[in-house]
Amino acid sequence: MKTLFSPRVASCKRLSSTCDGPSDLYRGAVSSVDGGNQENQRKFEGIRQGVDAVCRILESGPWGSSLENALSACDGNPNTDLVIGVLRRLKDVNLAVKYFRWSERKFDQAHCPEAYNTLLMVMARSRNFDGVDQILEEMSIAGFGPSNSTCIELVVSLVKSRKLREAFDLIQAMRKFKFRPAFSAYTTLIGALSAVPEADLMLTLFQQMQELGYEVNVHLFTTLIRVFASQGRVDAALSLLDEMKSCSFEADIVLYNVCIDCFGKVGKVDMAWKFFHEMKSHGLVPDDVTFTSMIGVLCKANKLDEAVDLFEQMDSNRKVPCAYAYSTMIMGYGLAGKFEEAYNLLERQRQKGCIPSVIAYNCILTCLGKKGKTDEALRIFEEMKKDAVPNLSTYNIFMNMLCKAGKLDAAFEMRDTMKLAGLFPHVTTVNIMIDRLCKAQKLDEACSIFEEMDHNVCTPNAITFCSLIDGLGRRGRVDEAYRLYEKMLDSDKIRDAIVYTSLIRNFFKAGRKEDGHKIYKEMVRQGISPDLTLLNTYMNCVFTAGETEKGRALFEEIKARKFIPDARSYSILIHGLIKAGFARETYELFYAMKEQGCVLDTLAYNTVIDGFCKSGKVNKAYQLLEEMKVKGHQPTVVTYGSVIDGLAKIDRLDEAYMLFEEAKSQGVELNVVVYSSLVDGFGKVGRIDEAYLIMEELMQKGLTANVYTWNCLLDALVKAMEINEALVCFNSMKDLNCAPNAITYSILINGLCRVRKFNKAFVFWQEMQKQGLQPNVITYTTMISGLAKAGNVLEAMGLFERFKKNGGLPDSGCYNTMIEGLSIANKATEAYSLFEETRLKGCNIYTKTCVILLDALHKAECLEQAAIVGAVLRETAKSQHAARSL
């Protein structure tokens, strides 16, 4: 029979089987040739020797001109079989690519499909995919694509490396180059993505399979439906179900069981019931999994009576009890706190001739632990030994329970009991103890357990490292956390986004933002793909650190990495922009969220409402508050506080007060921030009595007014010229142990100066200095003006010079007051010098100031300076006249 391939292609195919060494590579090829054909045997032996020789040269040293010369001398014109044989032998992908390119130049033409596929297989084996896009592009130009086996091997290699996003991108690259990825490549990746899960990527791949004409099956539909339903994306899951039915696929019992379980677990109990009854109407008999899943759903939804009815319906028709159903029902009783019923069910199972299993007891122990009934759990543990031998899970339940209850000594004793029973702590046991100790802030004990781990018996896994790294980081011990991370690298444990999320967050929290940035760069450099949680966390840290533009860039990076920003992403962005003074961007971002279909949670609503209030769109914020209530999200103190503050700032105080009363009627615990907003709002419009009433209610509620609240009330009294009342209020503030700040003193100094009590104001100025408080520009200006007006020109001038020496920038009011004071005190020369300084600074000089200075200069016979001041006065008068004319 004649071969269907040309000699070269036939040789390529013969060399395409996997081999472990030189002899294996050619044994199959030699055996396929007629034993009597000595010429072919000599040919393949020659190829084998050639491969050996080339590999020895390639392994002799680094790539360079000398190595290329040696290759040329060995075989100046390499044939296809030789190139394929060498590539199959090489493990270093970089060396393989260099040899591939060198032999290509020697051929002076493109390699054959088998050579390209072999190179891709080298990349897959070494898990180094740096040049894969270029290779695929070259294959596309040459008019051929990767084989099915190569495509599958590439995807499997990426999946094993946990580079699922890269595997998805690889399939998309193949599609871009018009290749047809293998059916198994699609199904392998969809299966791997279902474990993460990445529902949208799975759906994209599924739809591509349909576009390519691949025949999808019920199993694939089931996988997608399970993931979408588990994530609560009910509409998408139901749409897939409808599509499956439209394709004339009959749902099997596995699909119905998946639907009952997944829809039930996300709270869709009615839908779970619908599937339960639908399967029976289609002639399918519910099996043990169906009944047990439905019972579990009902127990989780607190529909215990329905669960009991279904359990009785199932159990009445059985001679042999279903142990799994009994365990589920026992768990349901336990979660409801009905332990007597759970114990009765154990006894009933025993009477039916089925000894309760360790799983049933573990269910009870788990529930007792959740209810904090540690002593009761220990009693059941002793009874359990009559029916079942405690297993590793039993001891893990106790470790968790005892550590959670703070009974660390008892936890260690339980660990010793476990060892005496012949069970050695599994990594899960250690992880439970380390996690609970970290949460109890007993980090030294957690570190001790980690160091005592026998790596030959119990090797720490990624969860062990992550728990301890996060525990150390959260308590500020970031350097120790980083050293542990380096140990994780040395142990070759697979790093994922979780550990980097912890390191980034905790470095930023410790004020070491540069180290946080380095961690992110290190992660990217190592080829670890960030997930949405990491990017959200990083963006939040960056905004908190005040790096607004970097925060914006990270939001764009989320989209560039093909993630869909969720409600938390937008909440972080909006909150960060609000803090940076860009609240006006809230409107645009809110509608971007809506268009994208983001489901807003309470945090997202609060953030957007706050943004609208701070950007002056209070009506829109009010509408969102109402929408929030309609959508079933209970407004919190933050929600009410934002809208009340927004209304108070635009003097809509009656509406603000009505909302304040509504919040109280809804049982929302209002805080001092909300009360302060109303005190400030009523005070600013002169409604002092109402401000006092709000302050009084605040104290009656047991809340402590902070310095901001007191300052709002003091400012209102000062503006109402109630300075004596303000002083009484100031003393009350100190009596209630609320320390005044610089703003408090500034308000009082300003008020005293306004009623011309300059000496009293200076007393407060001195008291402020004794308290170590630094005056601000307004305080300085107020005090300088007060002293000057009181005739204490020398003190005012000294304060003025000290203000400038400390880096202060006097405003026009301050300069004019000083000029007037010096002029009145007959210090015309000093007043004129300050006049010139004011002009040089570009500050405005008042007409009144010019007149007073001009009079002083005339009295001092400074006629030249008087002429200049007169000219300035005339120019000022002209400009004012022109302005009035316009």
C-alpha cells in the first residue's frame, strides 16, 4: 500500500511521537520500516547520531558565534527530521528557539508544520510561553496552524500552571489568526475556569465552540449553569437552560440536581422547588442526591418544617436509611439550635440498624461549635466514640471551636489526643490553628506552630503561608510577613493573588507605600496575574495614600486586563475622587455603573450619595436614597448623614431635620457627625435656639460632642454677636474635657475683635500659644488687626513680622490694617515702607488706607512719598469710577 505522505512529511509524522531518549525517539520509526530495508535503517541511525551530536554542541556552552560555527561544521545543511529530533530533545525553550531560528536561516525557508508544532510543545513542556504569539503569527502567514494535540498540550500546561487568564488569551490569539482550537482545549479550560470560577470567560468559550460548529452537550451546559447559578446570576443560568432546551437536549437528573443545589444555595428556594417538581413531571425519579440537596436547601433557608416533611417522605419508603440525608437533616436541626431533635434522629438511625457515621456526629459538633456550646460538644465527643471513631475532620472541628473560644491550652491538649489516636495533624489542622491564633492576635504562638511543623509529615501549603503572612501584616509586623513570603518563594509554593493582596494592603497600612508598589511590580514580573479583588484593594490603598492619578490609572488597568469593574471598583474610585476634591465626577461614574449593569450594594449607594451631596447634586442624592429603600437596601447612618449634611449646607434645614427624624424613627443609631451637621446648618443661618436644642439632644443620647461640634456652635454665636454666650459655651466645652483646637481659638479671637475687646482677644492668643497650638492665617490676621485697631501698634508690628518669618502670607486686609495702625500712631515712614511692600506683593490697597497714610505723610512733611500715595489714590478713584460706569 502506498504512503499518503511525501517522504519528508512521513518522516516528520514518524518523529512526532513522544520519546524519553535517543533510542526511544527512533525505535518506533525504525520498527515501522520494512525490516529488510537496510537503507532506511541506516538513514534513521544517521539521524539519531546527528541529533546526539547537535545536542552535545548545544549543551556545550552559551549561544554565540563559536557555537553556531560548531553547528555548521557538524551539519551545514540540517534537514527537517534532524531539526524536529533536536527540538524534541531540548528542555530549554530559549535554546530551542535559537536553534529553530538558526536552522531556519540555514534552510533559507520557513519550517514545516511539524517543526513549528514541536517548538510549541517545547514551550508547553517548559511552561514558558513568551514567544508563543509570534510563533502562531508565523504559522498563520505560512498557511497552517497548530495541531489539535499541540493546542491541547499548550492549554493543559497553562491550566496546570494556574495561568487560566493566559490560557484564555491563547485561545483568543488562535481565533485571531483564524485557527480552530481543539475541542478538548475548550472543554479543559472551561472545566478549569468553573473551579475558580470565571463565569463570563466560560460563556465566551462556550459560545465560540458553538460558532466553530462543535457539538456541545448536556454536560457542558450543566457546568455553565452550575457556575452562573452559584454566583447568583439567575437570569444568565435560566437563559442557558432555555438555550439547552431549544437545542433539543433533554435535561438529565444530574442537571436537575445541580439546579436544585445551586439555585437553593443562593436563596432561590422557590426555583429549587420548581426544578424538584419539574423533574418528576418529566418522568425522572428523584434520587438520594435530589432529596438530600432539597432538604439541605430548605434547612439553609430556615424552612425546617418543609425540610422535615420532605425527609419523612423520603425515609418512609426506604428500608435502609440514607446516611447522607440523615446527616443533612441532623445538620439542619443543629443550625436551628434544635439539638434534642438532632439527638433523636441519631437514635432513630441507630434503631433502623444503621449506626450513625462519623459524618453525622461531625455535623452535630460543627453546629455546637457555631452556637458556642463547647462543653456540650465535648460530651457528644465522648458519646461518639461508642458508634464511630473520630477522624481528622472531628479533631479539626474541635481545634477550630476551642481556638475560637480562646481555649488555647485545651486546643493543644486536643492536638496531643489526636496524636495518641494515631492521627497526625494534617495541614488543614495546622491552618485552622494558625488562622484562629492570628485572629486572636496571638501571633507568637501562631509562628511557633509554623516553626514546629514537621515538613516531612505535614508540609505547609499556600493557605498556611497566606494566613500567617496576613496575620503578621495586619498587626504591623510587615517585615516579618515579607520574610515569610520569601520563605514561601523558596519552598516553591504556588503564589496567587491572595498573598500579594495581603502584602500590598498591609505595607500601605503601615505607611510604606513605596514597598507596596514594589510588591505589585514584583508580582507582575513573576507572571502572577492579579484578580479583581487585588486590583480593587491596590486602588483603594493608592487613593487612601493620596495618589489620585495613580488610582485613576489602576481603574483603567482593571479594564485593560479585561476585568469588568464591579460595584466595589466604582465605589473605591468615586470615594477616592471625592476625597481628592473631584466630587463632580460622581455623576458621570454613576451612570457608567448603571450602563454596565452593576448591582449597587449599600456601600456603593452610600459612596455615590456622598459624592452627589459633596458636588451639590442633593436632589439626585435624595432620589437615590429613595431608590435604595425601594431596592431593599436599608439606609445606614452614613446614608442619612450624607444627605442631611448636603441639605444643611444649602440651607434646606427643614428637609434635613425631617430626614433626621425619619432616621430616628427607623431605628438608625445616629452619630455625632449627623448632629454636628445640623448644629452647623442651624447656626450658620442664625437659628441659634434650634442649634442649642440639637446639641442638648446629642448629650441626652449619651453622645460626646467633639471639637468640630463645639466649633460649629461657637461660630454661630460669634456671628450672632453673642460673644458672652460664646465664652460661656467655651468654658462648658473645657469642663466636658473637650480640648479646644486652633480653630476654636481663632473663632473666639475673631469674635472678641469684632466687638472691640482686643485685650481679651490677646489673652486668648497667649493661652493658645501656651497650649502649643499654631495659629493659622486667619488667626494671625484677626489678632494683628485687633492689636493695631486698639493702638498697640508695636505689638501688632512684632506679630506681623513673626507671621512673615514663619512663612505666613499676609492678605490685603492684614496689610491695610497695619498701614492704618502705623499711620494713626504717627509712624508715617514705617507705614509708607509697608505701603510699598503691599504694592510689590500685588495686594489691593483700600481708598481709606491711602487717605489715612496721606494725612500722616503730610504731618511728617514726607512730601515726596505723599505725592506717590496721592497718585495711587487718584488711580484707585478713576478705576472705581470706571467700574461704576460699566
